[in-house]
Amino acid sequence: MGFKKTSDTIAISFRVDELAANTFIQDEIALQLDVLNNEIFVVLGVDLDVANPDAVPGTNTATQASVSSTSQTGVVSIGLTNTIATAREAIRAAGFIDSGVAFTRAAETTLPANLDYISLISTNNFFVQLVGSGNTTAKDVSGRMWGYRAKADASTYAALVQSEVLSA
């Protein structure tokens, strides 16, 4: 890759709240990159903290969130190219008279220590998606993204922007 680090590590915090229970919401987080000078954001890590789903007897509930480099129409999976991170909390109680069993989605493997970055953002923002299901109250997700600013050479920048936009 043809880019050069131009800043120290930056932590960007965010929070997204559902407007009503079980309603999809997406928020756009501005990175304020200098796109005229081919500035990109190199993502080093993301921490997502989703609200616990409600424990409703006999009802499956969940809270799901994702972070992506492009706008989405729903919470997306880590299997999509533009997805940077995902989180999911669920309670499976359908068919039971109690409040069920809780499940948490976590990464199943550890990334190698020599991994340079987890994602590159070449457009001027990133997006956070959130939705609950089966809950009686609105949920939220809080998060933090760590990374640094970098300047890409012209061909690398053009390829990154095209890849990001076309795979949206």
C-alpha cells in the first residue's frame, strides 16, 4: 500500500440510540479527512458496547450493531467488504416460560499481533448501524474507533475510493 502516516493514534468515540424499540437507525460519523490531499483513515481497532436485550419470557430478543465505511440499510455482517466491526447480544427464550439463555457474539479467532491495520477508510466518514428485536425498550450502542490519518499516493487513493464506493 502506498500511504504514509501523518498523525498519532486518534480515538473517536460515538453513541447511537434507537428512536423507538426495535427500530433500525444509522448514524454518520464525520472523520473530516482532507480528501483533496488524498487523506485516509487507517483503522487499528474498534470496540462496540451494545445495550443488553430485554429478558422477555417466551420471546427471543437481541441488540445488534455494526460499523461500516459505507451507508447501509440494516445491520451488516462481518462478511461484507465494507464492514469494519459487528456486535450482537441475544437472549433466546422462545418456547420457554422463563427469560431464556443469553448469547454474545465475539470474534472467534485472535488477529495476529503483526497485523498493520484492520480497515482503511478513504471517504470522509463512517457509519454506525443499530437495531433491536423483540425488546420492550429502545437500545443503544456506544463505541470507540482507534486509528490514524495517513496520506495515500494518487493511485492508491483512487483505488481505495473506487473499491469503497463500488462495494457499497
